[in-house]
Amino acid sequence: PPGPAGPKIEDSPRYARALEIYNHLVQARGDFRYPVPTFTMRREVENVARIDYNRLEIVLEEKAYEVCESFGADIDAAIAFLLGHELTHYYEKHAWRRGFVAEYKDLEIGMKLDSLADAAANETQADYLGGFLAYSAGFGLFNRGDEVIAKLYKAYSIPDKIPGYPSLADRQALGKRSAEKLSLL
């Protein structure tokens, strides 16, 4: 879970650029059955990027933006790759099970659903579909997702394997395979 929220970054060229990318992703998704999460950039070093379901907010950390800057001409695609991942969590309703379990934890079905490990599956789906969303939003074929992930893991000192997530190697391999599939479109 995230720690206390760091200060918002607003009225900066970085924020404006990331917000424009975010809006392109939302438009490309085209799913307006639900409220669109607010986009926020924060000065914190906690989670790279995340969706806060309680605030209905997608947060991109300034440090993650800086990692994306290292991709030069591919900066927009790298940012779209990260934000597409978070939007996929929202639109694919990855928080549904957690909310259901909390509300029905006293029932057998709530306990059964709680015992199923789906966090890694959700992360894998968000990596995979998030890349397609970025492509659909006009950010081109971004075949460097594996590099973005590796640089973020290094910048944030994230271990190669963490509970509830695919391993770094698996995420990198998935990124390469997704780019190969996109190249066929």
C-alpha cells in the first residue's frame, strides 16, 4: 500500500505532457460507462505509478517520469506504457475481488475468493493490455517496454521477484512478446 501522498506537481511542463498523454489513452480506450480517474503527478518515491481506487486517481511519480525521459524520443511512448498499465487495472476492474472479499469476508465465498492468488495475473494483464492501449492511442510501436521496466526496477531498487507480481524477467519477456504481436497489426 502507498505511504502518505507526496506533494502534487501541477503547472509544470512535465505535468502538462503527462496529462496530455493520459487524456489520449482515456480517449483511445473510449469506455465512458464509469467516471474517468483523475490524473495526478506527485513528488514521491513509493510505487512508480499506481491507481488509488479510494480517490479514483491515477498517480505518476516524478521519479518515474524522469526514468521515461532517459528514453529520449520515445519518452511519450514510455509514459503511455506506464499510464496504460494503470488504466488497464481500472478498466479491467482488478479491484473488484478485493472489494468483494472485504465486504463478504464472513461468508464461505468471500473466504474462497480471498484465497485465490490473482495479483500476478492482474499485473500481467495490465502489462499486456496496457501496451496495446498505448499503441491504440497513437504512441506507435513501443518495443522498449522491457527496458523501461528494467530501468524502473533499478531506479526504485525493486527486487527481481516480489510477492504478487510477475518476476522482472517475466515482465521483460512479456513486453518483448507484446511488441512482436503489435508489429503484426
